[in-house]
Amino acid sequence: MDPSSDEIMQILQLIRTGGYVGYSVMCIVLYELVITINQEIEVVWKRNFTIASLLLLSTRWLMIVNPIVGNFSGETICRPLYTLTIVVYAVITFMVSLFPALRIYAIWKGTKVGLVFPPIIFALGAVAIGTNIFGLTRSTVMYDPLFDTCVQASSVSPHVSTIARRLLYLTRLSAIAANVLALALTWIRSFRYLQQAHQLQDGGSSLTMILLRDGTTYFGALLVIDILQLVTFTAASNLSMPTYVVPFLDSLPALLTQRFMLNLRQLRGTRDAADTAPASRLTLSFRTPTGFLGNAGEDLDYGSYEEEEDGTLGGGGYQGSIRRSRSRLDGEAKAAGADGLEAGCSNGDFVSASGHVLAI
């Protein structure tokens, strides 16, 4: 039976609204790429190319593919574009799942936690790759000339459809579990550094600042996005209506991940600039020599200046022997005629009363 004029108008309205949403997502991603292109040049193209550089570039430039592809349709390109969309989404999911695992490995390097939990976090986050491949093999995509759009239809039996629905729930719950693990392990590490800061009476290392720098806000945002994706999927299934927030939620993980990596890699330039500038307070951070991981174990740059340091404090990659260095620097300050050392210490660096950085 042919659709009535009212039904046609309703479908056209849905397609038009979906198109507006698609263009909005594309504009957001393009805006992010434009305003951060100078940072990309500084932290990637003006430095030695590493695996971290490849991960950053891949995430940045693949996240724009699907928003662009989603705005095209045609009789001969619907199926290829749909396949491309699934492949790109799978690659982005792989990278977004890999980065938290590398981050946890970097900040827990040298401990059992750093060996056991990163593979678990990655495996939980990568479940979506399998479910998307399953959806690709079980879907039929065709061109609808009446509405000039690509239409996707599922070619599965009701029993398989029920299994697929459960797999989608499993996908979202696995992603939530991965981010909960990453968030919990980051918190544990952060509170240890906070205790070190309190022992040194470091007023600059507040709980808020440490949680900002260590990536808690990043993992927390990903956790919220995963929960919202689960909620919107449930709502769409129960109400049998499109949820236009889904394209935004799908694009945010990659956008947040590439911004987090940009922030981490900016630290080297920030510290280089700090070498020639006076500082009034430095803050406690965790930094590990991660080799091919680049800056994956750094803390986020929120305006604090930090120096590189050598030596190890305890296990698990703490940098700088704080107690020994503090005694040594007290002696240096007295020999230089300074009144004493300012209490604000970070990374094993201290600031003299005259405002000069005394690097360890």
C-alpha cells in the first residue's frame, strides 16, 4: 500500500531533521579540527614521529569521515558508504579503547596493576567492534529514490534480532565497565599523589587541580557518554522513534580522546618555555618514562610549569626522590643566601624564596 501524503510529509520531516543533525555534527568536528590545527603542527609535525603521533593523527582525521559521508546518498554508493562508515567507526572504536589502556599502563608502569588491567580495559572497550561487524553482515542498505536517501534494513530473524539486541546492551555495558575501571585506577593513583602533596604542604596540589590534570574529567566524560548511549538506545527501542542525540554522542569519544592526547603532548613545549621563565609554584604530578608511548603517562596541562626529573620514588614510576632532594636543595638555598624554600613543590622541583626554579 502506497504511503499517504501525511506519512510522506512525516518521513520527509524526519529525514530533514536528521540531515540538520548530521550537518551540525560535521560542523562541530570541523570547528575542533580548525581551532586545534596549530597545536597539531606543534606537537606532531615539529617533533619526532612516534606511535603516539600516529594514534593522535588517526583519531583526529578519521573522526571527520563519518559526519561527511553520512550526508551523501546515491543509488550506487549507499552500500559502499555504509561499509566505509562501519569500518571507520570500528577503527575509531579501536583507538578510543586503546588510549585509556595505554594511559593506565603508563601511570601504573612497573606494577602488577599496569600489567593486568590495561588489556582488560582495552578488551571491554573493543567489544563494540565485534557487534558492528555483526551488524554489517546482517544488514541490507539500499537507495530510496522517493526520498533521495539510503535506507538500512536488518535481514535477521526475530530470534537473531533478540540476540543482536542483547549484544548491543552488552556493548554499552562493556564500554561503561572499561571507563569505570580506568576512572577508578586513575583516582587511586591521584589520591596517592595528593597524599604526597599534603606531606610536602603543597597548597598548589589541590584535589580539584589533580583531578583535572590526571584525566579524571576525561574518563568521567566518556563514562557519562556511554551511559547516555545506553539510555538513548533503550528509549529509541521502546518508543520506536529516532533519537537525534545519537550522532552527537557517537562523535564525542573520538573528539575528547584527540583533545586529551593534544593536551598531553603540549606539555613538552610548556616545560621548554618554563625553563626560561620564573615560576612561583610548581605542582605534584606523575610522569613515567614510557618510551614508545610518548606522553601517555603525563598529567594534563592546566597552566602549571613542570621540569623533567630523574630517579624514582617508591614503586610504580613515581619520579624524583623528594625527601633527599628537599634536603639537598635546603643546603643549596642556604649557601646561596636565600631565606628558605617555598613550600610549593612539584615533580621534585622546588622554588627558592627569590623565585628561581631549582631543578632536581
